[in-house]
Amino acid sequence: MAIGQHVAKALAEREAAEAAALAALSVKEAEADAAAAALEADESVAPVPQMIQAETMTPVGALAGLTFDQIKELFLAAQGSRISNADIADIAANAAAKAKMPENKTSPQISVYSHPEGERDHPKDKLKCRMYFGSAPIEAQTCTPKEIDSLNALTPGSYRVVKTDGATVVVDITGQVNANRQIERLWIVIPRDDENKNGYGPSLSYLADQCVDANRVQMVGV
């Protein structure tokens, strides 16, 4: 028999078993209903309070979301008279609630770009505006918290910086403002004729931390 046929057969058998288990539980409920009705019809016996009846019945709705193995366990327990209908109802309700509330609710989202506590417990700041290194967008999700702090401190201007190879160059920080004169974009522009474009540090902080007033350069003609 092909693998697909084995799978189809197994699924069919599982569906049949689930249907049988649910049918058996429905029969148990019907028996409980009949017993309650008989008690109410007998004038010599006091009527069973509605609240008590409800507690001794197994709500089929509580089975929603349960696995086949959980339903099967409840069915076998009921058949063996090991537990009451009320106990079955409690177990079903608790299992359904647990299925809706997985233990691992949210990942802490710890990565090389997050605080040690993770993005969930200690979110990092956002970039103050859209930023670019040359024409390449700088994405906050691939920046460390330190890099974001350094980038958010940038202001437009020209700055003399020292590269990792010891060379000194002038880097321009250019900006674009909106109608309210607020900066909405910043570009980090390195010299076009620089042949070593990979010498601006192991991180964006290395470069951004040097773009401060002490290193500002007044360009001729500006």
C-alpha cells in the first residue's frame, strides 16, 4: 500500500474513533438527562435543583479544542466508572482552557540586536527619523540599542573622523526637514573617492560617536 493510502486509512480510523467517543459522551449526557427527568416525575422525590443537574452533566462544548487522546481518555474513564460526569466536565473544561493558554505565551525576543533582557521586557528606542548610510536604509531591527542611541544624536553638518585604518576623512551628515522644520530624514555621506569604504568601524556607533561638535568642520564657502 502506498504511503498516501496508509495516511488516508489512518486519518479515517482516527476520525471514526473521535466520532465514536463523542457519540458515547452524548449518550452519557442523555442518560443523565433521563435520570433527572425521572426524578422530577416522581412526586415522592424532591426535584433536583437545576444548578446540581448542570454540575453533573458533561458539556460537549467543553470538548472543543481537545485532542483526540484527551477525548479518548475521558471516554475510557467514564466507561470504567472511575470518575463521575462532573469530574469529566471539570477535566474537559480545564484541558480546553489550557489549550487556549499555551505555557510559552511570548518569546523574550533576545538577539544580538536587543537589550540583554530581550525586546519583550526591554524594548529598544526607535530611530528618530529615517536614516541612510549613503543610499542604503538603516533599519532599526538590525541596530543595537547603542547604535540607535548614537544615530539619534546625529545632527546635520560636516565632521572630521578617524577611520579604523588611522586615516582621517570628513563625513557629511545631511538632512531633510518637513513643513514644520523637523528633521524627517538623515544621510551619512562618506567621501566618494574613498577606496576603503569598509574602514568606518565595526559598528555604526564607531562613526556616529565621532560626529559631534568637537569634530565639526566649517566647510569653505558654507
